[in-house]
Amino acid sequence: MQEERFEPLKGEDSGAKGKTQRKHRPPLSKDQKLQKFRSSSFSDSLDQSDNNDTGDCPYSTISCVRVTRLVTIPDQVRVERSLRLPEFGPKILFFSGGTAIRDLSSCLKDYTHNSIHLITPFDSGGSSAEIRRAFDMLSVGDLRNRLLALAARDEATARNNPQIVEVFSHRLGMIDRDGATKEFSSILGGHHPLMRAVQMPMRRILQNHLKWFACRMPIDFDLREASIGNLIITGCFLEHDRDIVSVIFMISKFLGVRGFCRPLTAANLHIRTLYDDGTEEVGQHLMNQQHKDTPDDAIPLRKIVQIDLVDHLHSEERQQSQKCHIDIVSSDLVASADLIVFPMGSFFASILVNLLPKGVGRAIVRRQCPKVYIPNTGCDPEMTSYTLAECVQRIISMVQEDCYRHSDRQLETPPVPVSEILNFVVIDTSHCHYSVEIDKDVITNLGVVILDVPLVELEQGESCKVTGSKSPRLDPRKVSEVLISLAS
């Protein structure tokens, strides 16, 4: 049974007159908008801004209403409908980075082919770090990972698709530098078994992208543990005038990607972390990682108090904090979402970093759809000394801060209501282990609804009381069904 209410959206003409209207600054000209976003936007964004009106309501000729409904979680009708017609599935948008939602992304494509993944391009670890050092470019590792998760795995979808996925997933050896170089030469020449499994002409296309990379690879480039997919993307990036949008389009066609994947911003920056003891580190790969090479409790984890963005990974002097903007097309994707999700992942490096570019918070608030936070299960070093309520409050405050930056500061502007920033926190306290304190009353008092629902698949007749332990991992299918049910 569903209960529906229809309310005029803010900003729409509801027939009310005589109310005092807040004064706004004069709108920017198209040239001013183009200049403002050029450094953080991709080629298709700049082309769009030059030809389309970027006013407040891109659908001004359409009457917009907000629909409120009551649903059961999971909503089996919506779930079954999405399974039967995933090509018409909802646009579920994720602000994320890293590998934490790889399994969820792979599972979700069974329910919808329209999921949207805005990826942070600031990764500074692994083979991405070596590529960024050599070519002064944004990180491609998390993009590759998400594209692979969304790739179709059946022969009927794309020619040689399983073999292409294997090539993109392969990593070179991590111990012997000469061995890694020889293996790369074998792949480049098409003699490696992985490449020989790919039929022509796709094999030749992949080889050509790798040749573009190889011909421009610095002599001191370290190929150990390099991802072949990252090298292919880099070669394609260099071949197409450093246009990552064209690269993503082509790779998506190669892999038969079922969804949309895009960097949040074109800015080529690095994450700086400030800890509660006054120390700081530059680089996503260093965030609270000092405990990995030491015995447990030998070096206590530090509390992260702030992150920002800087130009260089290595610098002798303290760098000035840099600002960037959300890419224009990425902002439009937020405006089209049926559900906005802050998913599992490193809390600062994968979630909060998405809120640093200007305009992200404003785009979230302007989109009238359900907004969900799924906190990490198990241990997340970046959540050290935080409660779950403090994590929720951190998301809310960063979005409010971005909206305040866009407001007229000469006028007294009330903070953006929490209901326009975050609506639900999805947890499973019965079956999942959480390393942070879950203070439900505090979260509820913030105005956020807690959905404590089953997110772990147990065997028939099994329960946590029987097994005596809770799972540190969420079941991707259970999570997918909750998200499908919540999508407006």
C-alpha cells in the first residue's frame, strides 16, 4: 500500500504572489561561466556550456512535483521489474572511488543499466601513481576498476568481451623489474596468451593503444605490478589529445559497460590530510596507513580532522590549498539521478573527497530525490575516533558549506535543511560488524532516518546467534535491492 503526496518544488510557480523575493546576484554571462569551469571541466562540458542555457531550471517547460510514497524494504515489485527490464532501471548515482563497491557495482547491473558513477581522480597509489608521475595526468585506476565492474560478462553483449576483460584486469609481475618489462613486451607484441585469446581486429586496437603508451613511456618508468588496463587507457588518453571523455566512451564500448562512469572533475590534484596531532601527509595512499607495516597497536591510528587538495604529491614547502569545480556534465548527471548514494568505502579518501570540488554540494541539494549513506562495515582506519553520527554530520556540514559558498554572504542565509542533503542511513546491526559506535538517537535527532534492514545473505535456518559472529561484508544483492526500492 502506498501513500502519495504531490508538492510544488521550490522555485516553481505555485500561484503564490506578494512574497518578498530574495535578491540574487546578476547571472554570469556565458563567457564568464566558461572561464569559471574550464580548469575543472572536460571537453564535452565546455562544448555544452557554449551551446546550451545553464540556467537554474533546464526543464523549465515541464511541471515538476515531488512524490512521497510508502514502500516496503525491499520492494519486491520494483526489484522484479528491474530484474526483468534492467535497461529501464533507475539512475542510481554513486559518489565514490576505490574498490569498495566493485562487487555492488557488478551486481547492480543486473537490476539497472543506468547507474551513474562519479569517480574521484585523485588516487596516488599503485600503478596510478607511476602513471601520474610520468604523464602529469589525473588518476585512471579507479575509473578502470569501475568500468570493469560494470562490464557485461557474456559473449552476446560484445565481441571477445570476456577476453578483453581479462586483458584489462591483468597486472604485471611485482618482484622482478626485468621480468615485468619482458612480460609487457610480450603483451605489446601480441604474443602473450592473454592477447592471443583476443580476436582480430580488437587485438590490434588494444596493441595500438599500448604502443602509444610504450613510445612515450619514460625510460625510468617502473612497470612492476602495472595494470595493463591502466596502460591501455593511458595510451588512448595520449592518442586522443589527453581527452579522458573520449577514452571512457571507447573503453565502455570495448567492454560493453552497463552504466555511466565519469571523473567528478578534470582537476589534476592530490589529497592532503591533516591529523589531530598537527601532522599532515600528501597522497591518498598515505592516509592513516602507517599501521600496516607495524605490529598491531605499535603506532596508534590518528584521527583525521581535515582534507583538502594540493598541486603536487611531493614538495619541500607547504603547499597552498587548491580549489576546483565539479565538471558541468557531472553536475548534470547529479541533476538526473533517481537516488544519490554515499556508499561503502574509505570515509575521507573515497566519500568526503567527492564533496571538496565547488558545486558538488549545491548539485546534491538541488536534486529532489532520496539520498542515502551506507557506512562501512568492519574496520576503516579513516573513521578512527569518529562515531557514525559524527560521520553523518560531516557529510551534512560539507554539503552545507558548499551551498553557503554559492549564497549571497551579505544576507543572512539559513543553513540548508538536512532533508535536502541526506534522508537515510542504511545499516544492518543484526548481522554486520561495525567498528564505530552507532548512536541511533543522535542520527535520528539530526533528521535522518535509520534503515536497519538485513544486508547479509544467511543460509536457510542460519542466524548470527547460531554462528556466533557477525559479517564484516555486505551482500551486494541485498544492498542492490534496498537501493532499487528507494529509487524515486
